[in-house]
Amino acid sequence: MQTTVTNTETLNPFEIAQKQIDSAAALLNLPKAAVDILKRPKRVLTVNFPVKMDDGSVKVFEGYRSQHNNAIGPTKGGIRFHPDVTLDEVKALSMWMSFKCGVVGLPYGGGKGGVICDPHDFSKGELERVSRGFMEAIADIVGPETDIPAPDVYTTAQIMGWMMDTYSRLKGVNSPGVITGKPLILGGSKGRNEATARGCVYTIIEALKEMGREPAGATVAIQGFGNAGRIAANLLADLGCKVVAVSDSKGGIYNPAGLDVQAVGQLKDTASILDYGKQYHISNHDLLELEVDILIPAALENVITLANADHIKAKIVAEAANGPTTPDADKILSGKGIVVIPDILANAGGVTVSYFEWVQNLMNFYWSEEEVNDKLNVKMVSSYQAVSKLAKAYNTDLRTGAYMISLKRITEAMEARGWV
Ligand code: NAD
């Protein structure tokens, strides 16, 4: 994820998020004070915490937690473990979380956290100590009624379990509602693991419907083969789509006749997806430019930029990842008639089922997977339709429509509280 300026466009995610607010705010004619508040996170914490490594040495890790806006409710958003984490990225991700919660109408504002580290370098014990160390460092500002973290890139249900345990020990109470995406036995929600991908697929089905098309037979390329990308591949294959390309951080595979996604999944678990066969190899760069019906960026930010937007040939870009398209690239895609389902809508299934998890934790009463998926479907389909309707009314794209719904909602809450 780059933060430099290339081809005269900024790739700094924080500046990109600010630009996106400006475009939607202009259409809504929002009060200046509201825009000023929304363009900055309310609170940002930087922590440096020591961790004992297996070889006896002590390493100090830097991490961040950004709480963007809590006018509608407690802040909510994942924790990322990645070597390229920056403060500006975490700030931007917390802003996108506010708008994501706003677009699907959840009673939350946005938050996000990150630790600069590469979990691939850790033993299981080291990963546990880093996870517990970070939670201890941010424990004073998170809580079930203040700020509720969740998984993101390279963080898992197990990590959420360790973090919940650390927080509960510090506070002397069992506190499952402090974090979502936990293992089921600790109060995780059925369906949470698949929720981001499932929600994304629900929005793709709606976009296809608007084109008069069925999922069956549609071709798909997916960048990123983790929680979001891999599960989306499986769900779309189950619907009869032809998944022709997938990739991870090591590179991709492409077969125009369609990939066997179950076999690719097994390779990911045991070795590398690249073992599918050398003749199928494709770079992450070339994958994005394939002629497919549906392109799903499901890895990191800034992968569709001024440098490649003109070469994108997909009919639908469904942003499972946060911030994969820069504002300049967005304009090019829109000019080419490509339907971009924006991140704050396309990947909102994750936070929606995180919300369901939190509600179940607070009630101490748990739903079946069918109940969770049905409620998710209702939220995602109605949100897509509301965004699409508004975008058509203003003759704008889905991203601007989604931002408009969200900005309006958050501004209303700030007005009702007397902030603006
Ligand atoms: P993950 O850690 O499960 O998977 C990330 C995938 O991206 C891995 O397959 C990894 O190999 C791949 N990857 C990493 N660097 C890459 C690179 N440079 N090029 C290509 N692939 C690369 O993470 P995830 O939870 O699936 O998150 C992916 C994206 O979805 C992120 O942008 C995240 O913010 C977003 N997201 C996730 C959730 C969630 O609930 N997990 C919710 C909303 C949004």
C-alpha cells in the first residue's frame, strides 16, 4: 500500500478519504462545521509496547487506534497486523468505517487499529504475546460501550479470543462485547467468518440484476485469497459463476476455463496457490486487467489507480477490500461505464454481522446461522437498493450515493447532539 504521489494523484489513504467526503458533502450542501468534524478522527492513540520474543530478545512494536466519530454510537472497526501499516492508513480506515456503518444504518461510528508487524515471522506464542500486548496498550480507550475492535488483514478469530481474554482480565469481568469476530465458544456469531464475503456477494447479485443478468456463468477475478477473497470465491462458485483468476501476496493463477476453487483452497492451506500449475501463473497486476464480468479486489488499498484504471475491463468492480480504488481512477472507471460497488457498501457485511455478534453478546442469547444470514441479506439488499436509487436520482456513481446516505445520517446525529 503506497502513500506517495504518483502521476499527480495522491495515494495517501487519509487524503483520499477526505476527498471522498468533499465530493459527497458538496452534493448535500452540508454545514461546513459538519464537514470539518468528519474530515478528522476524533481521537487517535499511538502505542509502543514491548514483547518478549522466543529467542529471549525484547522487541518494541508500534501500533495505533483511531476513533473517527461517535455521534451515532460507539466506534467500531478491525485491527490490522501488517508491515506496511501507517497512522494515516489507520485514520483513513477508521473514517471509512464510520461511512460503512452509516450506509447500512448500524448504531456505530468508525474506528480502526493497526500494528506494524509481519505475523508470518512469529511463532504462535509470539503472535499471542503481540496480540495481548496491543490490547493491553489500548485497553483504556476500548470497551463494549466505547470502541469495539474486530479482525482485519492478518488478524483472526483466535487473535480476537486472546484480546477479549486480556481485556476481561484487566477489567475483572467477562467482557465478550469488547471485540467481535471471536471464536464461537467465546461468544462469536455464527456466520461472522463468512459475513464480509457473503455481504459482498449479495451486492454483486443486486448489481447483476440491474444489468438483467444472473450470477450463473458470470466470470470472476479475485485479488486476495484470505477471509474476504477466498470465501467470496467459494460462494460465487456455488452460485454457478466461473472464477477464472485468484491471487495472494505471492502472485496469482488464471485459467479462462475456470479454476477449481476447492482445490485452490486446499493448496492455500497446505502449500501455495501457485502450485496449481506454472502454466496458470499471472501477476497481481495483470489479474486486475483481465476481461471478466466481475473483478473483486480483496487485499489492500490503492490497487486501481491512474496507472491502470484505463486498462480495467471488468463490468463490475466489487470492492471487498477497503480503499482499493483512488478517486482519480474512480472517475475513469465511471467514464468507462464500469459499475463500482464501493467498499463502504460492498464489504459492509463484516461489520453488520459484527454488530449482530455484539447484540447477541449483550443479550447473552444466540441466533442460528440461518437467522444471521437472513438478517444480513435484508440489510445488504436494502442498503444496495437505497444507494442505487439515490445515485440514479443525483445522476452520480454508487460511491457518491453511499457517501451521501452516510454523511447525511452522521450529520443528523451530530445536529441532534448539538455538535453542529
Ligand atoms: P486476510 O488477511 O484474511 O487476507 C488478505 C489476503 O490478501 C491474503 O490472501 C494475502 O495473501 C493477500 N495479500 C496481501 N498482500 C497482497 C498483495 N500485495 N497483493 C495481493 N494480495 C495480497 O484479510 P481479509 O480480512 O480478507 O481482508 C482483505 C481486505 O478486506 C482488506 O482490505 C480488509 O480491510 C477488507 N475487509 C475485511 C473484512 C473482514 O471482516 N475480514 C471486513 C471488511 C473489509
